[in-house]
Amino acid sequence: MGSHLRNIQKVDETSHPYIFQENVSVPLTNGGVVRCNVYLPKESEEKQYPVIVTYGPYGKDVPYKDFHAESFDKVDKDHQTDHSAWETPTPRYWTAHGYAVVRADEIGIGQSPGTLDVLSKATIDSFVEVIEWSAKQKWSTGKVGLLGISYYAATQWQVAARNPKGLAAMVPWEGFSDFYRDAFRHGGILSNNFFSFWWARQVGSNQYGLPGKAARNWGPDTIEGDLSEEELATNRVEQESIFKHRYLDEERIESVNFDLEDVRVPLLSIANWGAISLHLRGNVHGFMRAGSELKYLRFITGRHDLPFYYPEEVELQRSFLDAFLKGDDRDGWSRKGQVPQVELVVRKGAEKIGFSQPEAEKQFPRRKESEWPLARTEYENLFLTPSGGLQYDRPDIAKPCEVSYPALGMLQSPHIVSFSTGPVQTETEITGHIVAHLNVSAAKDPESGNVPSDLDLFLTLRHMTASGQEISYTGAIGEPVPVAKGWLRASLRKTNPEHPYHAFWLPHREYVSTDLLPVVADEPYAVDVEIWPTSVVLEKGQSLVLEVSSGDTDGAGIFQHNDPNDRSQKVFQGINRIHFGSEHVNTLTIPVIPQKQMI
């Protein structure tokens, strides 16, 4: 495979405050090669350093300022450098603090030849080899740490589960840990819009051999030369081809399944309350399920890109990595029980703070906790009423009835029914996992006559002021988002109560093809819908609203579920119903933190 490849490594010891080794080749056991950039402190050649490794598809040579200019302009000034790259550690900072940095192009990306197939088994196989190679270099102490955002966090979970030699610690900063449940298929519903955009702009644009990259300021052209359109097509797996896979037991999806319990290294998982459609769930569940003896969960707010580079957050990263890669444990990370396992950001006072206000959001109070979910949580049921109420008392419904809304809803014209608590009388903190228990059915569409054979549920929790205005929070790209969202495809409603992960506040589903259940028109089905975890304080007079819809609603942003094949009119067009009565009780189970414990 690599017979046509030549040694293209360059070393620059003069232009930067560190040694820059460009296009260093990492040989793979399959005969291929991964190319990486290595950044070393300018000290004695005999000195060794712990190593921070990133491996991903965005192009190791694509400058941050070109990849996302708006973001780069807002990054902390110390991280606006020539070698800054999207969602990765800044070499100038880390080499100045005694680290080597290895930034690798994933197979099929940038200067690494091969088949482009992101988030595949091949991705993780090669990542393992890059880590083990880094641990064996003459400039390495043998200890490797992982640090990065989003994609560079998501793959950390998978590679750590393989326990590569040398891996000593990981900091997955906003990155899903379950490709299917957290990212690809929410509740079994394809989250296509983001992945189509992401692949076209951020992945496919970096393919090895793609012509014209230098002309577009998108990194250098491939040194071995351009590939033809036919060669490029042969050497990549298009994102859309993965969309056809619907279940966890299909070969392409099953090949990247892994057990979080196999993650053993010390970890610091960073979860963003605003990442309600991609990252949040994975960071929380990764912390909960990882087999690491030393593991920590820290919550943040704000955009997904900027907080990683805040000075106080970079110092947090360094404190943690120093403890396990250098043996310099200033804060007690390596001494179990000395550092609280969880640090919350409690979103209190949001009405005055607003969204996408980084400095203002730092006013949200922080609180240290010893576990997640919080042991003192009191799970309370709010009952849905046919009149749109969300109340603590079980409604007395003498005659069965229904609330109906049209399907198939899309963001441009969503079909919604809402249920509200009305103004709360006392301040209430909701922190933890939420589940909605609903009784639903699908009925024939009166206009087209179509009889649906499935039903998609889109749930949203909104925080409202006393005057009825929504309080928005900061989403992944700075957009306004609601408190939380949840999704479920009714044909995938089957849960596994025997699974050790299953709880009344967190239903567990296998999402395998053998669990598929029929959805017969006019037949009510009881379903439990997982709503992603959150933390929010309802102040006196404010209210909580639960929306139930047949499609994406406001706050979905770029994370829409609108693939015409996955959500076809033939399967879904009709009328959705929520059933009420003595045999059909609908509840929202919320995690309430006793007021005496609140801030």
C-alpha cells in the first residue's frame, strides 16, 4: 500500500518557540501509514516529555483561522497561533509547559493515504497504533494523554476501551460516547442534517488527494499529488451511505460498538448543558459507565468551541494531565476522594443572564458533588392533563379522551401540543435525568387517507418567565436552545428492564432489529421517552413547559431529523394522539433537588 510513498518529513527549529516536525510517518501494521505533526519543547535532544495525541479528520495542517474564522477571532489570544487547529490543544501552550504534542491526520485525510471512513473500526485501529507509537519515541516519557473537543473527544472513549500501551489519562471535552444513541440516531430517529453538513464541510473537504486545497486556504495539497474523481470516490465511505443503517446490530454500526466499562484510565469528562443534541448525553453516560477508578465529571455552559481555550479551563486540563502524565498532582486528582467527582453548573438566574453571553454565564453558581446522579434526588411525577396542564396531583378523568396533533411535522411547520406547570410557588431545582411516560397512537390521515405504520415523538422542555416568555440557553454554536430535548421512534419502544443500566428514571433500549415492534393504527402504546439530563432552577412565578411534537421544534438548530427516507410520508403521515384516562396515565418524572441543599 505504501510503496509509492516517500519520506516527506520536515523539521523546523527556528521559526517557532518549539521544534516543529511536519509530516512524520507512523507505520501501521497493515502496511499503511498515518502522518502527523510533532511539536516538541526547545530543550536538550536527550530530554523526554509526556505526549498529548489527537487523531481526526479536520486536517492537521488546516489553520484554525481558515477553518472557522469567526471562532478563531473569539478564542483566547494565547491560543491564536500559526499552528492552532480547530478543537485541538494549542502546541505553543503545551510545549511551553513541558509536553510533546502529536497531531495526526486520520486515515484518508490530509497527508494520510487510505480509505476515508470516519468513526469506523479502522479509525480506532489506527488511533491505537498512533498512541503506542507516540509512547515509544525517543522524545517520549512513555506516557500519553488525550485531549480535544467533539470528534477529538468522541474517539477517546473508543480508543481508551482498547487500552493502548502508554495511554495514561484522557480529557474528552464535549464528545459523545455512544455513536448511535448520542449522535447518529436519537431514540432511533436519524439525526441527518448535522452529519450531512459536517461531512461535506469539515471532513470530505480534507480528503487525501482532493485537488485545490491550497488554493482554498484549506491546508496544503497532497504531497503525492491529486487523485482523480474516480479514485477519490473509491477511497471514501460517504456519510449518506451510513444513514441507511437503522439498528445497532447492523454490521457497520455494530463494528464500532464497545463497552464503556473497558475504559480504565483516569478521565475528566467535560459536559456542556447546552449541547442538547450531540455531546451532553455522551459525556454524562461516559462518566457513569466507565470502568476507571479515578473519573471526574465537570459541567460547563456556553458554545462548544470557546470554553476549551478559556485560561481557567486550560489550567484545569493541565492540572489533570500533569497529575497522571508528570506525577505532579497539585490538586489531588490521583488521590481518590480528595477531588469531588462532580462539579455542577446550576443554571439559576438565567432570565437575567441571557444566552450566548460568555462572561455573564460565569455568574451561574457552581457546586461540588460526590456522585452522579445526585444521591439526594427526589424523583417526582408531574401528570399531564388533557387541558394542557402539568401538575403534581393525578387528574381525575372520568371518561377516556385524546389530544391529537398532525404528523409528519418538520421544523418549518411543527405540530405541537404543550403542557405547562403554570407559575411555580416555590423555587425548584431540577438536576438530573428526566423521563416522560406517554400513551400514544397513530391514526389515518383524514386528508390523504394514508395509514401510518410508525410514530416519531419529539419532546422539548422549555423554561418560561412569569410573563410567558421563554428563557433560552446557549447552544453548541451560540444559538438559543431550550432546557432539554428527547426523542423516540415508537417501533423501537421496547426497553430492557433487566439490563444493569436500566432505571425508572433512565430507560435502556438495545435498538436492535429483533426488538422492532409493530405500530398498528388506532392502537395505544405505552412508551417511556428519555429526555437528556439537565440542571435548571425554576424561580417563583416561572414555569416549565413540556412540548410533544411530531417533528423538530424551535431550538433544534442544525440538529434536525428530516431525512425523507428515514421519515417518509408513507410511514408517518397521519394523526398522532396522546390518550388520557384511568388506564392511560401520562407523566413527566423530574429529578428535584431538596431546597435546603440548593444554592
